[in-house]
Amino acid sequence: MRKISFRTAGIAGVAFTFVMASLLHFFYDLSDGHILAVLFGAVNESVWEHIKLFIAPYVVWSIFELSCLNPRFKPYVVGRVVGLYVFPVGITALYYSYTAVLGTNLLWIDILISFVVCVLAQLVSYKIYQYGDAAAKWFPLAIAALVLMGVMYFTFTAVPPRVELFRDPITGSFGIPNSGYSSGQGGIQNAILI
């Protein structure tokens, strides 16, 4: 069997991440709020929930790549973690920049941004991996950053900070609909019961 190249894996990774994130967008509504949909789907239309859609597919693809490509572990993990952070930074920066200029958002631009950020995440990850031992030195920090992302990923849907990034532009609410937190009633106690 022929070994998969990093280039092929990167292209497939972009496609996998983008398609899975697109499907996860509808998971919450189609499942009637199932707990898995809360964890992995978008519970509202906030920018954070759209960022969250890309994280799980990117991590799943990273694990798949790790098993298929057999790269040097530490530089690979450092590269993938930095690539993971391209999603929140890239989507947030590009979305708020263009909406500040246009005064509104356009779906086709949102989709284009998502695709571009998927490509950037793969490219950044690969470029950092190429630094080898220089990248491997950052392994402990990468693990800490990965844990931080995991905490944010699993916390900010149920108990989002009250800032614009987490506000649903359609309803003006935060977090999981009908959880008590979105309306400001019950707060953390109701969100934890989910």
C-alpha cells in the first residue's frame, strides 16, 4: 500500500473539516437538542458556535493523519495545535473585519471565510511541523494550549461569556436556547443541568 503524502492528507483534511463542519451546523436542530449535538453542533448562530463547528472535525482528522502518516510526534502535535487556533483567530478576525466594512454579513462570504480558514489551518500546521526539533521544543506549551481549547470548547456553549462573539445575532441570546442562561435566568445552575 502506498503511503499518503502530507500534501494529499492536507487537501483531504481541508475537505473533511469543511464538509463535517457544514453538516454539524444542522446537528442541533435536527436532533432536537441532543447532548451530542450540544457538544459538537452549533446551538445558535453566534460566531463562537460557528468556530466550534470546525474544532472537532479538525481534531478527528489530526488523529487520522497521525495514524496514517506516522509523523514525528512532538512537532506534529505543535503544528496541529497552532493550526487549531487558526480557526478562532482567523474566523473572528475576518468575520468582524468584513462586517465592519459592509455593515452586515453575507452568507457566501461567511462560507468563503470558513473555507479559507480551513486551508490556512492546514498550511500553518504543516509549516510548523517542518521546523522539526525547533517546533518540538514548544510541545509542553502546545499541550497546555490544547487543554485550554478543550476547556473553552466544552464550556463556552453552556456558559458563554457575555460578549459579542457569543451572542446569537438573530435572537440576541447567549448559549443554549431555553437553558435559562440565554435569558439571564438561572445562569450557570441551569446550564450545568443539561
